[in-house]
Amino acid sequence: MSAKPNPPPIKQFNLVPKIINGGIAGIIGVSVVFPLDLVKTRLQNQTVGPNGEKQYKNMLDCFKQTYRAEGYFGMYRGSAVNIILITPEKAIKLAANDLFRYHLTLKDGSLPVVRQMAAGGMAGACQIVITTPMELLKIQMQDAGRQAAQAKAEGKKFERITAMQLTRRLLAERGIFGLYKGVTATAARDISFSVVYFPMFAILNDLGPKENPGSPPPFWWSFLSGCAAGSTAALAVNPLDVIKTRMQTITKSGRQYSSIMDCITKTLTQEGPTAFFKGGACRMIVIAPLFGIAQTIYYIGIAENYLGIK
């Protein structure tokens, strides 16, 4: 009587190395693309004057003006906050997606697209705990240069504040909820982005060349897949990103919005539908390499393969 074949080993999911990989991926990715993100924020926050005048003509003009006025380090204004908080943010986002995909996989090993979208959406929902205060502080730091240049042109004074000063002020004035201004708009953007991004990345990545069946594709294919999925998802949710950016800008000199619908209505009536795609090209250029780099670093598995954390 022949012996029964051994059942296939149960695939284990280890969360700790995934979190470490996500954190490292976030730091490297955001350090590379931060100047582009700064330009994106300033383009989205600029409003059209009564005669159609704009502070920045386009992305290149914003780069030139920022570099001329603030120098090289001005391009990294607000980066300290972003780099500190991007570690847990990317760790949560990437690791949570893998965790949800692991638990949503069917018994036959398949994972339908709807379940992939659900996993991505839940991962996006998890990250807003970190993303909302990170984005709020980052936007104020990034937009300070635009406000200073505008104030100078109008003959006014503009006082810069640090991220720590802003954090203390918000906590003193509004408590912990002050750091979560625009949380609804942030959730709408991040969940929608993740619903689009993660399934698209998984599908594109799976199409890559493989040495053996079941083996992962080469790192460069993961990079290209991350770029393609990231730029597509970024453009798809750009209107939500514009709304989030404006809702989180707390300067008194700019327009103030009481709700998401108020922001949508005012933007649409005063600037037209194209305003919702302000900074769209710049956001695509930011997100494509950010997620391409992050996804590549994540899939290389630095924690498992180089740090020995299993």
C-alpha cells in the first residue's frame, strides 16, 4: 500500500519583517521624490486671482521660483515631518495590504479582484491614523514658501513657524483632534487610491518574467509595475487630493472651507472643473517613482534577506 503524499506546507505570514520592509521603503522613496511633492502642494494650493493671474505658471515655473527664493534646502521644506512619519505610514500601508490579502485568499489559493480591492481599501483605511497628521503638518511647511512670496509681493509680513510649533499650537487650540483636520477627505483619498493601486500592482507584477513558476519577477519589473499602478491611481484620485490639500491648509490668508461639499462647490464655481486636476501631472510624477521605489525595496525583503529577521 503506497504512502499518502505529504500535504503542502501551510504558508506562514510574518508581520514584523513586512513592517520593517515597509518603513525602509517609505524612507527611501519619500527622500527621492520630496521636491516634486512640494511643487505639487504649492500648485494645488494656489488660487486664481480676479483677473486670472497665477503665482505659478506651471510645474517648471514653480520649481524655478522655489529654488530662486529658498535654495536647495527649500525644496525639502517639511521633509523632516514626512520622513519621520512616513516610516509607520508606509509600514502600515504595505504590511496591512499583505495581511488582508493573506486572510482574504480563498482555500484554493486564488484571490479574486474584488477581494484584492477590499484588502487594498482596508489597508488605506488603516494608514489614515498616521497619514492625516503627517499630511496636515507637511502641507503647512511646504506651503509656507508660497505664502511668504505672496505676502512679500503684497507688502505684508509673513512669519514662518516650525512643525513642532504648529503641533503645539494645534494641540493647545483644538486638542488631539486639531491634528486630524481633513481626516474625512484624507480617508476618501487614501482608501480610493489603495483600492485602485494594490490590485493593479499585483496584476501587473504577476505578468512579469519569472525564472521558475511561482518565483517572483525581477526587481526592475516590480519597480515598473509600481510606477504604472501608482501613476494611474494618483490621476484617478487627484480631485480628492486637491480637496484634501485645501481642507488641510489652515492659513488665514487663504480660502477656508467648512466641509468637503463646501470645498467642492467653491472650487467648482470659482475655478471650474479643471481645478480638481491641479498638480495632477506633478502628482503622477511624484507617486510613480515613490511607489516604484517603495514597492521594489519592499519586495527585495531587506528585513528577511539582509537583516536576518524572519
